[in-house]
Amino acid sequence: MRQPSLAFLAALLGLIGLSALGYYVATRPTTLRIAVGPVVNENVRTVSAAQLTLQREREPFRLRLVVTDGAQETARALDSGEVDLAIIRPDSIFPRNGATVAIMHRDHAMLVAPGPLGITKVSDLKGKSVALMRDSPGNLRMLGIIASQAGLAPNDITVTRVPLAGLRTALDEGRIQAILAVGPTSGRLLSDIVTLVTDAGNGKISFLPVPEPSAIEQRNPFLEPGVLVRGLFSGTTPRPEVDTPTLTVAHHLLASKTLPDTTVSDFTRVILTAKSQIAAEAPLAARMEAPDQEKTNPIPIHPGTITYLDGQTSTFLERYGDWFYIGIMGLGLGGSAFAGYLSVNAANTRKKVMDMLVDLQALVAEVPDAGDGATLTSLSTRAESIFQETIQNAIEDNVDPAAMTAFSMAFSHLRQTISEKRRLLDENIQA
């Protein structure tokens, strides 16, 4: 009885261990690699804050930041499978292996010039030099699109790269006449440039409206119409003085198309619901938003994100509840089958024990007919074998105390009978 019980206990503990291991594997935090760059990008700070927030709040995800040199390297990392997530401005470059999870924030284009220069519209930039802040392929392309919409040829504007630290000197020396900057309206870049250009213009600054931004969007779906609202930048007078049409471009959080939909669905929920905590460390995270399913998107939305937005995300129990139910049912059926096995095994063991007791009694009955010592020795050997087997069964807990007492009495009686018979045979021989 003891060996089957130990086997069942071992099997039960093994099943519990496997269940615990499965639960641990299913619920441990998933680490996702995310590519962002360059290092001066505002998104790096947001991702760093998200790393701390997800760990602090014990969310089921961890982020591993991979800082790149720019959009091209970020896109390559996502396409090659080196990372699971990436943040990219799609007007610069768009990876083939990416689908949108969230909109991190939107950058506004701002084209400004010192007021005294009399530059009030984009067409006035013909023959002028424009400083391009944050020299990226996307910004250069945007300037070309804006100039073309205003009727300017590619060589009508001279593009100059000037660092922010040298901007005031370049304006004072007349090496540049206007500046194009692209960034979040809540960030310091646009605000610092407005202050600098206003000072260079003796308190006057011109915000150049982008001509027909809606028409530009039709030809360039990654760009969207936007507005620099009146008074966006503080000062003694509203800056700008009127709402100024412009272009915006969104920074997309992309997930690899190879990531499981359930993983992306859960991550979408976590990152969007945690944005207020992330914004406490990186204020730009407050601009994070879900992609708009109602609008035509040039970038596909990840199926996992769509699942979350449609409210079809399943919980852990909903996903694995059937397996737990099957496991419990299987354990119950296994337990019932094992109980039946133990019952049959116990019955067989009892029958075997009783058969051995009958054999021992039969040996007692053979003693009177034994005609010589050799026969008695054979009977003793057979009895000893039965008794040793009985002792082994008792060690294995297969013989109850009452049966063991009966065996002891029968064996003692047999030994006494054989001893008495042997004495009689010896007396007959001597006589």
C-alpha cells in the first residue's frame, strides 16, 4: 500500500509543481526592447520614465531602452527584429515591420522670422536663408513641401544648419533670415526660439502661416493640419498675435508585427492607463493617445491594439481558465482512477496474504505424514519462505496487525509440530 501511495503523492506534487511553473511563466513580467533616438529626442526621457513607472507599479511589462543615432537606425532595428518596439516620426522613414500601438505626441512646425525683416509669408522667403533646427531628413523634407506649396522652387531657399547656441549670432550677422523648428508646443525648443527671434527683432516676430495645410495632407498623409494658437507663447503681446495655420507630425509608438496580439493588447492597456504616472516624470507623456480607428491611417494599427480599443481584451482567467478547469477535472478523474486502483490492489494483496496463511496451515497438516527428517526440513524451508514473504509485506504495510498475529501463531504452531514430529522420528530410530 505504501509504494502506490507514495507514487500518487509524487505525481500530485509534480502536477502542482508544473501548475505553479506554468502560472509563474504566464504571469512573470514580459521584457520588451524599445528603440528610440537620438539621445536628445524627447521620447528618450518619456521611455525612461515609463521604465521606472512600470517597475514601480509592478505592471506585467518591463522596457529595455535601446538608444539609436536617429530614425533610420531605429527603423532598421525594428525591421531586423533587434527590438520589439520603436518610436518613429513616420515622415522621416517608416519600418516595414511596424504597426501603431499609440501616438506618443505631435510636433508642430513653426516658421518664424524677426519682425523688422518684413517677412510675413512663405513666398517672402525666396532668395532667403532659412535655418533648419534639428537637422533631420523629416524636417528638411517638410521645409521643401511648405516651400513648394507656396510656389517656390527647390533652389529658391538656402537651407542653413545652425546650432541653437549660434542662432542669435547668425541672425544678427544676417546669415539667416528665418528659422524652421519642429517640436512639441509644450517643449522648450519652440519657446526658446520664439524668445530668441523676438529679441533679435527688437520685440517683433513674424509667424509665417503654412499655406493650405489641408491640401498638403492630401499629398502627404503623414503630415496633418495644425494651428499655433494665438498667445501660445507668453509675452507682453500675444505670440503669435493670431491663430497661425501650420503642419503637425505625430510620433508613433510602433510594435513589431511578429509580436503576439495578446502581448500587444495587454501592453497597449498598460501604457495608455499609466500615462498620467509617466507624465509625473516626463510631462510630454500626457500627450500620449490611442490611435484613431475612425480615421484613415497611412500606418496600420496593430491588431492587438485594435483588440484592446474594441474592449475585447481577455483576462488571464479567460485565456487559461479552460485549461485550469481541464486540469482540475483531470486531477479528479485521475484521483478516482487511482482510488479504484488502490482498492483493487488492496483486495488482491489481502487475497494473497490469506492464500499464504492457507499454505502455512496446509504445511501444518503435512507434518504428521512426514516419514523422515528430510521431509521435515523441506517443510521448514517452505514455511520459512512464506514467513519471510509475510514479513516483507508487513514492512510495505500490506498486512494488517490481525493477519500478522495469525501468521505468527500459525508459524509458531508449525515449528512446534515439526519439532515434535522430529523428536518422534528420532525415538523410533533409536528403538
